[in-house]
Amino acid sequence: MLNVAKITRKGQVTIPKNIREKLKSDVVEFEVVENQVILKPVASVAGSLQKYARKKQRISFREAREKAWDEVIHERHIAQADRR
């Protein structure tokens, strides 16, 4: 089944419901390979936040989330560099 979506002026696209359900994630990453855009689900970073909650020095949820995302992005870039 082919799904078509329009890109808005703000660069937004609505992912069709049947595809969102298959992704099983509300966070995705994009990769461009030979002029094709690949959309991949990203596992929840909630588990990554747990280690920050146990520290004696408390940080805000926003700070913990940003640190967790930085780690996920860093790990993905290392994995991409290793594949090259």
C-alpha cells in the first residue's frame, strides 16, 4: 500500500496512522541514503533517564532528557561511523 503525504510550509508531514502503529514509537530518526529518506523508530529514552534520577544531586527532567538524547545521538553517530 502506497502512502502519500504533503509537506507543509513548516516542513511538517503527518505520518499515516497505519505506519505510526507499525513504528511503535513516537520518536523517529531520518537518514538519507542515495536520495531516499529512511524513517526509523527510536526506542524510548525513558530507560536512559533512570540513571540520572538516582544521583544525589537532582537535576530537572528537562536536563535529564537532554543528556539522554545526547547519549543516544552520540551512540548512533559512532555506530554510523563504524559502518563506513
